Amino acid sequence: MSTPTTVLLVVAVVAALSIVAGALYARRSSGLGGGRRALRRRFGPEYERVLARHDGDAKAADRELQDRVRRHGDFMPQPLAPGVREEYDAEWAAVQERFVDSPRSAVAEAGQLLGRLAADRGFPAAGRYEEQLAALSVHHPRHIEGYREVHRAARADSGTSTESLREAMVDARDLFEDLVADRAVDHGRHRPGHGQRRGHGRGHMLRPRGRGA
């Protein structure tokens, strides 16, 4: 084979490899969130929250969320050991009952329970709250705000209203139900009977005494 032919062949191979590499990169980028529209679809309300935190800077919000997907998008949550799911169910039911007499204490317990449950599923440990929150937001974006709310409510001063605490608990239960379920990833699609699993109802047990139903 002559030298000119060899050079042309090498150039052609390099060009072909470049095209393939570009296509793979584009495909991977799409999987990591892709454009703004894809990020909005994936993260839902979480996208708007991040956008507001960046004072409306969409590029900054996109970068943050794309970084979350790069770091946590390939993570596969681990199944709970046999019997552990039932234990968590019982713990959550007990926390809801304690809310009736001690709302703030119950909210703090709910936040701790969610942190332990997420860690049991393989997410970052509860002691790394921000990193755990970021990972959870990639896999449970529609329900992550509930975890954030109970964490914030438990740390707030005594001026937080009982109604705000109750709403935080109700929202946090959506994330709890996602984490305790069998399926590894849930992007917020409603399941049949969602909110009524295991007899939990939607907040009827979270009314402090003397407040009525």
C-alpha cells in the first residue's frame, strides 16, 4: 500500500472515530440531562427551586442539575433487607401518632428516619445531608421537597406553626413511600392508591389534639 493511500486511510479512520465519539458524547450528554427542556422535565418543581436559588440564572441552574446527574445518575438504589420495610413502616406510623402530642419532635424524628432509610437504600449517609439531598433529588425529584421541609422545620425556631409542621410531614411521607417501595427509581408518577398505602391516609393522623379532624 502506497504512503499517500495509507495516510488517507488513517485520516478516514480518525474522522470516523471522531464522529462516533461525538455521537456517543451527545447521547451521554442527553442522558445526563441534556438541554434545559429535558432538565425541566426530569426535575419538575426541583428545577424551579434551583432556578430561584440562582436568582433566575438558568445557565447556573442547568449546570448545578447536570452536575447532580453526572454524580448520581448512574446510582442504583439497593433493595431493603427482608423485614426491614415492615420495620420502617411501623416506625413511620409511630412517628405520625406522636405528632398528635408533640409535632416538632415528631417532625425531627421523621427527618432522621428518612435519612436512615435513604442510607439503607445506598444513598449517601445522613451525616452528609447536602450530598444525600442532591442524590435523592436525581431519583425522586418530585418528592425531595418533603425531606427538605422536615429538615428545615425541625431546625427552625419555635415560631414555626403547627400547620406548617403538619404539611411538612404530609409532604415527607411521599418520599418515604418511594424509598420504602420495591422499585429503585421513581420520577413522581402516581401509583394506584398512592397516598393510601399501608393504611397511612393523607394526614388524618397528623392533627394535634384539640384541633379536630
